[in-house]
Amino acid sequence: MKKILWQCVERIIGYANENNTKTLYLTGTEIRLMIYFLDPKFYIIKGNLPNSNSISTLLSQNLAAFHNFLLQKGFYMLIGSGMFLRVDSILNLKSRAMKVKQLSKDDEKKLNSTNLWISACLRCCLFLLDLNSGGSNLQTFTEQHYSEKNKLIMFIIHIMSVPCLLSSLDDNWLDMLKKSNIPLKIIEIMHNDDSLSQILNGLTGNNAIFLMGNIVELMLRSDLISLSISETQSNSSTQQFLNFIEIINSLLQYCQSLVSSKQLNMHYQYHPIFKWYSGKNDSKIPNSYFNLVIAQLECLWQRSFILKAFNHVLSFKSIVKDQSGLLKSRRKNSFNDKKVSLVSRKVTIDAIETKVVCRLYLSILKLLDGQNKNITMNLTYFPDLIPCLWKFLMRLGPKGNMEIFLSDSVIKDPEKEPFISILALFCICCNIWLTTKDDEELYDKQIPFSIENDIIPMSVFFNKFCFALLSHSSLEGCPPTIFESARKVLFQLHLKDSRRSFSREENIWLLIKDPKKSLPKSLKDLFKNKKSSSSSNSKDQMGMSFLERIQENDPISIKILNLLPHTIPFETRLDIFRDYLKKSIPNYSEATGIMIKVRRAHVLDDGYKQLGGVIDAKIKGRIRVKFINETGALEDGVDQGGPFKEFITQLIAEAFDPSYGLFAVTKNSLLYPNHQNTTTKIALYSLLGKMIARAIQEGILVDVQFARFFLSKMTGRAVFLEDLIGLDDELLKNIMIVKKYEGNIEDLGLYFAIDEEVNGKVISKDIMGGSRVTDDNKIQYSYYLADYKLNQQAKEQTRAFINGFQSMIPENWLRMFSPPELQHVLSGEDADWEVSDLRKYTVYHGGYFDQHISIRHFWSILEDMNLKDKSAFLKFVTSCSKPPLGGFRYLQPPFTIQMISDDSDSNQPRSRLVVRSLLSSIGHSKSALKGRLPMSSTCFNLLKLPSYSQKSVIKEKLKYAINSNTGFELA
């Protein structure tokens, strides 16, 4: 009989006949026979018969023998393989039904028969688990070989891991599982560490992800995870829910152990979900199954599940309010003390539950990279979740106020802190939340966060927390995982404060206030027990200043400089950056440098043709420039750096002219890449990025003003909703209307799409599949519109420019500066400047000296100028209207005044450089024609000043020259 049963099993899981591998076995005598002999009900003796107990015992022994025999032969594994083929058939038929109005009669018959096959086999699987229905003796006989635990483990490994099994089961089959109490049994056994270990040992990565999908759908359809937790629910229901979350988390972590984000020796297989995978890959599994399993898992980040998972956090607002009232009215009242204690105890219990939920989402985000945006958006914009999580975090620990996360034990090893997962998930979501908060919400209405009570404490905490983590990180390894997500929140807060201050105190961000002095005790403690690469130096490192540590290449100090630059004064960072630039430029000889020949009328075209294909290492070195004049002849002279400055200044001026089309302008005339440019010019953006970087390296100030959002990208920072101001005011206006719309948003008939002008025509582009905008997703809609405009629309052009820019200056050095600070590095300070500072670093040629009468008149005139004329003067002599950061000692080459005669330049050598000459001006005054006008050679920062005898003449001619729009001519 055992052999007959096994032959039945082998027969039913295969095909209709051996010669036909297209038609599956679906019904027949074999399956009916198997059901008959495995059903415990057929072994129950009804009525009062002689020796009924003995007969019952004998029948139970026979049934137990059948069960044990089948289990030994691998019954569940074989049935599982048969189910895989039938589930595949059902899913294909259902997919076909969605494409046509109605299945054919043959397909309908096939679908019904396949459903009956799965129902019959599932019943047989449950017969082996249903030990109590066959009499009291059955369990005793069966457990001699297979315990209920072992059989359930086999059921989970081989049946519950069948891909998308639950998606093919109708409600009748589900009732069958519920009657056998399978959902709760699965939770109970998989929450046991030993049992879970056995199950994981029997699974591949694919098995684990499909098991996870089936368990999630089973629990959802069994109403175990679909209702929100309330105070009226039993503790057992809450515990079952948390046990379920821990089980899913264990499966996620098991999958993660087989996965890598990069292709490695062990991780060489590409997986549709996991990316690079080291586990066993089954080529029989269609890729469509992986989309279906993601659909099964999606309920974990839907609103109903989030509500249930974070119910205690979302209700925390009222608890905090009650507790604060108790504290105020306490006055040594023992009754109130007990109530406060009870509230604190509830916070601790809720924190234990919350950390389990947060670990689940962190694991999902790590493993399911393709779902990150949907998951984080759903969490971030779930009503009140972010502010409630913050208030919840502020109450953790004996003292509250986030002090639990600043303790020495947490800073040294944050992963050991039980509640670090709550902070980690908050950081991920808060980073997104901050990007879409407008000024009205953050500064004016202060909803849901108060500036005084929330935003400032949050800023202070993250500033200290990130600084402490980095100070305690290993010398060569990466900072803890929590650091990067916390730093993103910190940078968002700092950028918002730098754009519109909320801190009110200048020193809220600065932790190293004077880098030239020895570190204060509070910061020395952060550097304790850190072995520097220069530890052999006899100097007492604990007494060293921050700058001295940088000069000694202390790795921790360098990390702080690169990753938390705002904690250090800007002037110090600028000095360090300039020192780096000096050391980073390779010292190429004349033979190894680049020589280019450029026509003056075609600087951009010739520069691109000759430098576009040159490797980065060559562009970092010396570039010698030979100009070709209008007659086609090379201009004479030796390149001492002036022609290169002239070349790069003219190339940048031409390329960044909006009329050329490479860059567009905001309404405030700020530049950003033009997305309407064709891909044929993408490589040109890369060269322009390199040339801007070379200008910085050479200390050449460029008169180019970038849009703030583009500067943010250049420094590796995120952009804000407010960055749309001036870029697309109409889009920003529409986004704000949608965000604050109080009616039913569906009445507006909006879809996830954006209108864009392409070649003079307005076309509509779908975003996120073009789904309808609802009240639930209108914040996501606003985010996606802003994201498209700021990040996606000109992505190729922006990426090319930034890649070129960062190939010259690495991103870690650029991150030292905020967007406004980087603009100052590029173009100088937008502020008044001291004439005495320029005079201090001026060089004189041709007979001039500091006390020459004409020079004294010149400096006196410059002192009396207003800021507008002083800026025009700088533009006239250096090509940039702003002074260099830190003063004129950083102007390269130094400002030079050269004497020329008042009425003739016959003794002056003919320059091959472009100079400003105003002799050909039209409409000039007669007095301006009496003698020569001042001229400049911007590539040398050179002023050619005639030796005028009268101060009034110098004043008139100098002002005339600097305010004239005359073009460039040869001197």
C-alpha cells in the first residue's frame, strides 16, 4: 500500500502522460486514492463495535505508517515541485484573462481543474499536519518519527515557498489554511530561533523571498496584519503582530547575506530583485514572478499597515501632552509621581515595539533597492508620523532630549544601542520631509515643527551627534551606518539656515571656533584614544590645534574637514583648500605640457576641439596657449600664464553666455544647464566643468553666477523645493496650490505628469506611471514635480558638467563649502573692499613706485569711489568685479600698475595680449582725447596708467575708462 501511495504521488505531480510534456496531470484515480488513504477521518470508527479501541489503534498505526513513509520519501518536496508547475499555469491563464474579455471554454476548464488539483494536494499536505483529527493515538504514533514541529518546518520550506502560491489561492483554500490554524502556527514556529534556523538552512535566496511574499499575503488575508492596533486589542494580538514583523525581518536579513550591491567573485549572478547574488539561482523561475512577489510585499508599506505598525507612536502626542501637564502640577504629589512613572514605563514598552518595526523598514530599504522611493515616500508623508517620531525620540532614556544617543557607549558603537534603528529610520524620512517643506510651513506657520522647540534642538543634536560619531570612527574605515543618514538631515537643516536663518546665533554650528588655538576640553575628549598616523611624533597631540592636526595629516581631523566642514570657520577652510590646490597641480615640464593654438574669434570651438579629448591628467597640468590673430598668424611672445588666463576667461564668457544656448538663466540671471540642448553637446559640458575647476585652481575669478540648486549639485548636496524660486515660479505656485488644497484634490483632475516644451511644442511626460493624484499622494506628487524640474530635466547635462568639474577637484574637497560659499570661491566676495588692501599687494613697473605723485593721486581717487565704481574698476583690470576671498594677497597674478607716456605709446612693445583700449570710442569728450586713456591687460591684472600731471585728469580719464563699454583691441 505504501508503494501504491508513492506511485500516486509521483503520478499526480507530473504530466498527463509520459509522452506529453505540455499537458499537466490534473485529475484521476491516483489523486482520489491519495486523498482517501491520507484523510484521518476515514480511520475513525463510528458506533459501538466489539473491540473498537483495538481496531482504532490499529487503524491509527496504519495511518501513521503511511504518513511517516511519505515524509521519509520527501512528500512535501515533491508536492511543492508539482504545485510550482500548476501555479505557473494558473498565473498564465489569469494573465491571459486580463488581456482578453473572456477565456475560452478550454481555458476555463483548465483553470478550474488546476484549482481543484491544488485544492486536493493542499488538503493532503494538511492531513499530515492535522494530528488531532484522527484520534488521540495518532499523534503518539507519528511523533515517533516526525514531530508536529518537523512536519510544519517541511511544509514551510517546500509548500509555503512555492512562488506566488497565495496569489493563486482563492478564499476557499484560504479558509482551509485558517481552519488548520496554519497562519498562527507559522508565526509560532518561525519565531523560535532553532526552528527558524532549520527553515533558513533549507532555503535558497529565491525560496526565502517567495516564502516571505506568501507569508505576508497569508497574514494579510487572514486579517492578522490588516487592522490597526488599539488599546482594546489583546496583548497576544499585538505580540503576534510583532512576532510576524521579526520573522519577515529575519528572512530579509537572510536574503541580504546573499546579496551585494557590486559584482564580486562570490556575487557574480545578476538577480532581478537582489542585484548581485551569491545563492542558487533557478532559471525556471520567470522574471514576472519577481514582480508578483514585490506586489505581495507592497502591503508592508501601505497606509493600513503603517498605521498598525506605528499606532503607539502616532498616539504618542497626547501622551506627551498629558505627561507635561502632570510634571507641571506635580509638586511632590505621590499620585502624580506614579502616573509619570507609568507613562515613562509605557514609553519604554512602546520603544521596544517601535525598534522592531523600524528594523523591518531598514531591512526592506536595504534589500529592495528598487522600491526605496515608494517606501520612503509612503512613510515620510504618512500623516503626523515624522513629528510624532521626533517627539517619541525626545522622550527616550532617563533624561530625554536625545541624550541617550550622545552617551559614550552609543557614540563608540551605535549599532549596540537598541533604539538606534528608530533614529536611523527617522533620519531617512526626515531628510525627504525637509526637502519639500516650504518657508511658510517651516518659518511662518511652524507646522508641525516649532523653530524654538523642535528645529533648533534638532539642529544642535545632529551637529553634536555627527561630530561625535566622526571623531570616534576608525582611522581607515567608514563611519557607522547611521552617520551618513544623520549627516544628510544635518546638512538639510544647515542649508535651510544658511538660506534663511532660524538659529539666531552665529555659533550654533561652529564647534571648532578657533582652529589656531588648542582644542577645548569638550573637543579633546572626542579625540581620546585615537592613534594618529603621526603618533610617533613626540609632540603632545592633545595640546595641538585643529590646524596643526590637519597639517600633521591627522585622519580624524581630515574626515571632519571633509564631512562636517560647517563646524569649522569658512576662512580656515578656504586657507586649507588653497593649500590643497597648490599641492594638487602636477609640475609638468615644458615638454610634457599641452600646447594649443586658438583663433581669437573662435576660442570656444578651438578649445573644445583641442582639449575635449585630452585625458584629465594632462588638463590638470600646464596648458600653454598660442593665439592666432585675424590674419592667421601666430602672435609673438612667451606664455608666462597670461594667455592661459585670457583663454580660459574668454572661453567661459562665451560658453556661459545664455545666447549660446548651453546654459539657461533664471529670472535673476543665474545660470544652470539648458536641458533643451542636444546630446551632441554633452561632452562640451564636461570640458566646461574642467575649465571652471582650472580657473579655481589658478586663482582666476570668473564672472559667472550659478543658480543655487546647481551649486548644491556641484558640492554634492540635495536641493530644496524653494530652489524653484526664480527657476520656475509658475510650477512652484502650482505645487503650493496642490499641497495646500483643502477640498477633494481629485476634483482638479490631476495626473502624475508634467508639461514640457520641446522644439516649440508642449508635450506631457508621465511621472511614476501617470497615475491619478489623490489626497493620499498629493505630497508625493508635489515632490515628484519638483524632483523632475530640479534633478531629472537636465540630468545628462548636469552630470557631464559635474563629472568634469569633480575630475579636477574631488567632491570631498568641494563639500567643504556650502553653495553660497562655493559661489564666493568662484567669483569672489560680493562686498565692499578696502583700497589699502589692494595697495598693499600692488606691483609697480616702468618707473612707478608707491610714493610717485601720479600713484598717490590714483590711490586717493580710488579711495573716494563708491562701491559701484570700485567694482567697475576691478572688472576693468581683472575681468571680475569682485575681490578674491581673503583679500588681494590671493589675486594671481598680483595687481600691477605700469607707467606709459601721456601722449604716445611708441616706446611700448606691441603686446600679443588683449587689452582694453578706448581710443576708438565714439561720443567721448574732448578732455578725454587730450592724452592717452588708461588701458588694462586683464590676463595679467595689469593697469597701464599714463603719467598724468594733474589729479583731476587722472580721475576723469580713469572713470571714463572703467565705465566705458568699449571692446577689446590690441595695444
